[in-house]
Amino acid sequence: MELLKQAIREKGKVLSSDVLKVDYFLNHQIDTQLMIEIGREFAELYKNDGVTKVLTIESSGIAPSLMAAHTLEAPLIFARKKKSLTMNNDVYVSQVYSFTKRETNDITVSKDFIKEGDRVLIIDDFLANGQAAKGLIDIVNQAKAEVAGFGIVIEKSFQDGRIKLEEDGYRVESLARIHALKNGQVYFTDELSKAKS
């Protein structure tokens, strides 16, 4: 998705060979027009897959997920990292390790919101090692629902998250696939393959 790659180039900051900061448009300040386009793109990719729910983790996945859910005319559910006082114990719980925060969180979703027979599109801002994806798959499985696939805004292709998900039979659609973060620059996977051909 060229619009997204342009935002990454112009507004993203490479902090290390593992970390890309995108708080100017995705996970602190949100570029709403870009999120609308991202949501449309995910909705187009999954329009024939019978999606009944869209699932993400708070908070960075909410903006792109909301736009996709709106276009797909499906409810958006976000897994909470902190259990609210208003939530009872009738919840699905899984654990997710955050690479950037270096901590493990319990994530929870009320059992009212995902049911057996639902086809769930999981959307997240980043795919790296697949830890968030694994936790969300666990929640969908606990509900006896089905994962329709993954919509990833930015994939770090140099880490093994996609490989793990595809080996388990899941469809993964990433809008920007990063091959490497080097010397303050972002190198996209599709541009490398074009340069080689």
C-alpha cells in the first residue's frame, strides 16, 4: 500500500534494527485519512470471507480495525490489557508478551462478544514475532470461533511472525512488509524483489 509506505518513510523513525517508531500517524497521533484507507484495504481483502467480527488488542490496533470493521459492517472487539471494573469473570483470557514494552500482559475479551460460529478477522498494527497474534488466536479458539485471517498494518518480515502463522494455516495480509531497518532507513520487501528482477 503506497500511501502507508509513504507515511512510514516520511513520518516513521528507525530507532534500531528491530524498532520502528510510528507514533506520528498510527500509535499515538492518528492520521485518520490514512486509517480510512487502511480500513478499506483490509475490507477489500476480506470482503468474501464471511467476517462476522473484527478483533484487535488495545490500543494501537483500534484505529485501523475500526475502519475495517465499519466497512465490513461487522462489530469491532478489542482485547483489554487491563481488566475493567465493569467486566465480570465471564471472560476469555490469554497472555501476550510485548517486545517493545518488555512485559507480559493478560488480555481479556468478554464471552458475550465472540461466539461459536463467528468468523473473526484479527487486525493489528505490527506483526513481528507473532506474540499478539498467538494470544488473539487463543481467545478465538476458546470461543470455538474461527479465525478468518490476519490484517497487519506493518509487518517486520525479518522476524518470524508470518512464518509461524502461515505454518499453522492462517492467511496473513500485510499492507507494508519491511525487509530491514538499517542506518535510519526502512527497506520494504516488495521493493527489494523489484530491484532484483
